[in-house]
Amino acid sequence: MTKAQERCMKAAELNFWRKCIRKTVMDRVRKEDIRMAVSRNTTIMDRTEEKCLTWYGHIQRMEGQILQWIPRRRKKRGRPGRIWMDGVRLAMISRGLTNEDWQDMDFWQRRVT
């Protein structure tokens, strides 16, 4: 997911919660106050990251070598786009996980959620 997409998702989530508590942008209520009013400590991006890491652990425990496959195609000009594995690596670094941690399913699930 790109940074622009992340910003849009966070904004949509905040607008949803703001409408739930019947506040407008003009009321100038802080994000933390809105989240506290609806009893939410995490954002939608945190939940997306959890699901991504859960799926990564599932795929790694499968028998095949799915993640090592690279499709053949022509490269476009310019900077390469972000791929799914880049997001997984960043999420693993932020949570202090290593590549071998997925082998212990119970440990992986405790650290991811």
C-alpha cells in the first residue's frame, strides 16, 4: 500500500468514527479524543498490518515455495514500485520479528496480534 493510500484509509476511518459520535471537522475534536470516545486504540492500518503478517506466516508454513516465484515481465522506467514483501518486511521490523519466527505458530500469532 502506498503512503497516499494509507493517508486516504486513515482519513476515511477517522471520518467514519467522527460521524458515529456526531461530530464534524468544524468541531475541531482531536483524533485521540475521537478514538477514546469510540474505544478504539488501533487504526485500520494496524489491523491491515496484522492481517498481512498473519497471511505471510500462513504462506510460509505451506509446502510450496510461493514467495520465491518472480514473474517474468519487462521492467518499467523509473523507480520500482513497492511490492507486498516490502510491506511485510517493514511490519516485521516494527514488531521485532525475524524471518524464522513464523515457524512457531503460537509465538507468531501472539506477536502479530
